[in-house]
Amino acid sequence: MLGLVKGSTIQSKNIGRDITQGFKTLVGGELKAYTEMMNEARALATKRMTEEAEALGADAVVNIRYASSGIMQGAAEVIAYGTAVKFR
């Protein structure tokens, strides 16, 4: 075991898309712009975590977890973290 590795990002959508998604909440359904934003954020956080593991010489990252939180209106932070390991 090499230790904990993590990657994070804070992302937001532009004001125009934020307004259109606000209208969408009135009628219900998926907020696709926010789904897209969160998918992009998870991918970037995962990439950053992987890069940190590679810098340590890890062969893999195990027990990967994700956490997210709202930072402000229309912006969210995503953190990916796990344990970097090296195989014998």
C-alpha cells in the first residue's frame, strides 16, 4: 500500500444554461446540463486521482470513492479518492 490518493474539481455551468435548467425544475424531468456537468466533473476528478497514483508509482487504485457537494448556486465540487497500491 502506498497511501491515499485523491483528485478534485469544482465545476459550474454558464448562466444561460443555469436559467434554462431552472425552468426545467418547474415541469420535472432530468436536468441534462447538470447531469453532463457532474459526469465531466467525476471524469476529471478520477483523472487527477489516477495521475497522483501514477506519480507515486502505483499499479492500481483500490476502494475508490466519490463525494460531491454544492459550493454555490450552479456549482459543485467532486472528489475522487482511494488507496494507491503496488503489486509485488
